[in-house]
Amino acid sequence: MHLDSPAPAFTALPQDYARYTADDQWVWRILFERQMQVLPTAASRRFLEGLPRIHFQAGCIPDFAATNPLLEQATGWNLVAVPGIVDDRTFFALLAVRRFPATTWLRTPAQLDYLEEPDMFHDVFAHVPLLTDPFFADFLQAVGILALRHLHDPYAVELLSRLYWFTVEFGLITEAGALRIYGAGILSSAGETRYCLSDGAARRPFDVAHILATPYVKDRMQDVYFVIDSYEQLVASVPALEAELLRLLAAQSAELTQARA
């Protein structure tokens, strides 16, 4: 997908790989091995194929200097080290030029099961393997470009955040007749991996209008998960996404105008 987009005004940080301690390497290994006990029968095939393609393994924390040439060759994406959560403009501007912002710090051994702010295991293990898929890579860039056009409008940012949440973070996919996980928020969570595929989880077919109308939650399991048929479907949905976004923004503007009258 060839899309014009501005370069972000952002200076990348060094990963400083030498600073990782034995405890950091232990945490990465434990989290990696724990998830890989369940993901071979739960995760999307494209995710599982992406892990060895970028040389991710339990034995060592990924080195961005080694990962980026592999990602670049696959889909033109690169990892960019950031200190933590970045502002919306920086985040979407990086996506728009195929740069994925990733933290470089790992949770402590005491935080294995819960962490409020995403760490490197979430950002890198759960997100990066799927960036080797060309359709998913195109979709993520398209979301970044679309968001940059509407950053002046908080309502638009909220709507696009819902789309990102229910696809990139908590999306499910049907593959060969079976339900599989591709959302990074699930892939990095042992509890949500089990829950989202269980009989107790509510699931709906992927639908842009429905997703934009659905608020999400951060502090518990999701109330609903949306299921795509393919990554091609995500890319094909972008025109409908933009049309629905513009419709909702126009409707909100009309309501505000009427309220002031």
C-alpha cells in the first residue's frame, strides 16, 4: 500500500541492549514459554509464522538492531524505541510511516500476571510478529494515516481508538474454520488468551459501524470481541471506516449546532 504521509517529528531512543539484567532475561523467558504453551493452538497462523521469521525465541530478549532488518525485508516496518506511552500525534505519525513504537523495559518478576502500562513483552512479543504479514502491515499504516487527518477532533480520536483496540489489540480471526487470536492485548495475556476463546466470551462478526459504536474497557476482560475472516478484510474495510467516521463526525456536528440554536 503506497500512501503519502508526513514523517513524525520524533527522535528515536537507543535500546541499550547491554543494560538488560539476568532478571530481565528470566522474565522474558518465563513469559515467552508460558504463552507458547497455549498459543500454538490459540494464535493466528500468521503470528506463529512471524515469530521464527524475526528470530524471536525464549532464550533472549529481542535486539531491535537485529529485528529491524528482518522486518524491513518482510514489510518495510521498523521498531522505534520509546520510553513509554507516547502522545497520539507521535504514535499515529510513526504508524503512518511504518514505524512501530515499542518500550524497551520489562516488568519485574512480581508483575508477571498484571501490569497497568504495556511493557516490552506486550509491545514486542505480541505486536511485532504480525507485522511480517503484508495485509496487516498495510492496515496498521492506513489507520495511522487516517488518524493524522483527524487529530484535531477528540471524538474522532476516540472512535479510531476503538477500532485500534478491537482489532490490533483485541481482535480475533477465523482460520480454517477455527477461532484464533491476533490481537496483541490477548497474545500477551495468559488469562485473556483463555477467556476470549471460551464459551463465556461474547463475540461478533467484524463490522466497522458496530466497532465505532462500542466503547472498550481497560481494567478487565473485554465485554465483546470482533472476529475477522482474514487480514485482507481489514485492509478492504479502510474506505468504509473512513466513510463511517466522517458520517459520525458530521452527525455530532449537526447535533452540536442544533443544541446551540
